[in-house]
Amino acid sequence: MDASELNKVKPDAEKRNTYYESTMRWIEDTYLKWFGENRASYGVKDTLRQGQVSGNKDVDGIQESVGNTIGNQFGKGGLGEDAGKIADKSLLSR
């Protein structure tokens, strides 16, 4: 295989990657919309959920509740829904 043949293969791989990325973005968007969320709200909830290290279920439960409340503000119907949509489209794109 010479260099000219290698250049022909590369664009096809790039097209597949672009198709894969756009398909995965659509799947993620559909899944999150089904639960009334976007990437911003889910990311806030997930980040605060990972910080639960006390081992006390009461403290962890309060922390999870606060994280869900804050995350829901960026989801569908929340006060920060527009900010969540903007962050989702501009900052959190793949």
C-alpha cells in the first residue's frame, strides 16, 4: 500500500468517527430528555454524588438530596433550565 492509498482510507475513518459521535450525542440527548435532564443537570448531580465519602447514610442522604435539588435547577422546569441548555450546547458538547 503506497502513500496515496493511505490518504484515501483516512477520510472514511473520519466520517465513521463523525457519524459515531453524532449518533452517540443523539442517544445521550434522547436518554437525558426522557428523564427531564440535560448534561449540565446530570453532571452536577453526578459530581456531587461522587463526593459522598462520610460513610454515614444520613449525611450521604442529605448530600445526595442537595445535589439532586441543585442539579434539578438546571434540568427541565428548573430555574436555571436556560443556563443548563446553553451549557449543554456550548460547553459540554462532545
